[in-house]
Amino acid sequence: MKKTAILFMVVSIAVATGCSTTKKQAAVVTPDQPQKIVIGDNSADSPDWTGVYQGVLPCADCDGLVTTLTLNKDKTFKRVMVYKGKSDQAFEESGKFTWDNTGSVVMLQGITGSPSYYKVGENQVMQLDLQGKAVEGELAEMYILKKTEQVFDPSLTGKKWKLVELNGKPVEQPAGSGKDYYIELDTRETRVNGFAGCNGFFGNYELKAGNRITFTKMGSTLMACPNLSTEQALLKVLETADNYTVNGNRMELNKARMAPLARFVEIGK
């Protein structure tokens, strides 16, 4: 019994001594030692936020608001909006933007009557409401614009372009048909269609930064006509062209920096 009591006392003293030592070590502080502060990343500090963001946002009186927002490194923006199912007209706004205090939301300057706040995430931005608050619930994901290389150019799309020169030679319009050679690039669905003297043609197009353009999946009707040389040459140009230029009511399709493959003038629909 005495041995047990003595053993208990020894264990108690050891535990008490250990606790005392632990508490004493925990109480030691070194205020002069520099402290490392970890700061979380924000969108403004990331090099990846510049670029083009695109999507179709909810619209109260149309089929969707086709929106393209470009954010540039110099803190300038361009926003192009098209009311799908209502009009092919593109509404373009541009100016400067600022970051909020958190470095995660950009505020478009000079915008009134429509949302001007966008929360920047990885390869996407979310349009916020007029007060700068996120839309919540099931509709939240519908207010996201995804980063893309494709762009809209209202100076080119939504217009009818009459062919006036092809491979350096003037083009004579087809006699008696009452129709001009033309191409037209739809704003809403990135579709191209036109008329080449005998057959109508159609396909897809894609615009990218730097006035780059690509025509794909081209097709046409199969009417037989005496002279299809102009039609075939125009379709070949559409397959070959990789960039364009627009100057007022004139447009050119080009290959690299060579002479224009085709020249057009804008005409009414």
C-alpha cells in the first residue's frame, strides 16, 4: 500500500512538472521577431484577367442579350450587346474601368441604366446587379460570361456587303437576276450567307482579336448555270481569307499581308 502511494506521488510530481514546463514554454513570446503575413491572391493581381468574355445573358423582352466584354491591360473596356431575336443592331460602349477595394470586381465607368459591375474569376466574369451584388439562386449561372478568343465586330457584322472586286479585277453584277453578288454575316449566330450569281451559299464564321476571320463548313445550293467562274472564285476566297479590314462602308477580305482577295461595299438590306 505504501509502495502504491509513493508511486502515485512520483507520477503526480512528474505530470505537474511537465505541465508547468509546457505552460512556461507556451508563455514565451518574441515580439521583435518578424511575422510572415500571407495575403490571398485577387483577380487584379493576376495576369490572366485581360481578354474577351462572351455569353448570352437573360433578357426581359428578347431571346437573350448577346454580350461581349473586352477587358484590356490599360484598364479600358469595350462592351458590345445585341438583343437576340429583336434586332441585329449591336450596341457598343467603351471607356475605362476601375477595380473595387477587394481587387475582384471591375466597375465600368460612364455606364448608366444597365449593369456596370462584373466579378472577375478564373476564365470568366459574372455580371452583378445595378447595386453591385451577385444574382443568387437558379439564375446565377446565367449571368456568367466565359473567356474566349472570339469577338464581335459591329463594323462588319449585321450588314450586307456587295462584291465589287475579286482577285484584283472589277466584278460585273449578274445581268437580269436583279440580285447582287454579296455576303452577309449574321450577328447573333455567327452564320454567313450570300449570293454568288447562281447559287446561294452559307456557312459559319469566327472572328478573333486582330481582325482575324475564318469561314468554315461552307455549302451552297446546286443549281446549274452557264458561268460559275465568279461563284467558284468567291467561295475559294472565303476558304482562303484569314483577316479583314473595314473602312467606313468598304470592306476587304485578305490573306496575311498580301493584296486584298476581295473588296466589298455596304448596301442596304
